[in-house]
Amino acid sequence: MPWQRELAEEHPEQLLRGLIHSDGCRVVNRITASGKTYTYPRYEFTNASDDIRGLFTAACDQLGIGLRRMNERNISVARRASVALLDEFVGPKS
């Protein structure tokens, strides 16, 4: 809907905060490679709606937040700078 896109473009931080609080999470990811374990924070967002995922990715693009599609419904934000940017305005779930 045009009004949704307009609001999303005017308030991308609030949109991302709300979407992550409703359909996302911040986790500590752990991977083991070459015998070493690495831990790092990342955000994950899951939604079945193409439109909602489109609003999420457009807001991330607008703010310079790098993301990866994990699969059809799941999006991950794991780059250190992008996670730090989201941390500035997402805050803990309440």
C-alpha cells in the first residue's frame, strides 16, 4: 500500500524496531571453525508476507544496514556495524 511505504520511508527506525519486536529477535550466534568457537550478536527477522519483508529490507537499505536472506522467510543482520546500528534504536523487547 502506498501509505505504508510512505510511513516506512519517513520513520525507518521505528518501523524496524516494531518489526523486530513483533517478528524478530537478537541472538548470540556461535560457530566453530578450525577448532575455534566464535560468538557474535545478530538479528533475525521472520515473516511470511512478501510485503512485510519488503518493507523490512527497504528500511534496512535506507539506513545502510546490511542483511542476508537466510531462506524464503528469514532475514539475518550479522555484520558488526549493522548490528551496532540496530542496537542504537531497537532496544530490548518489552
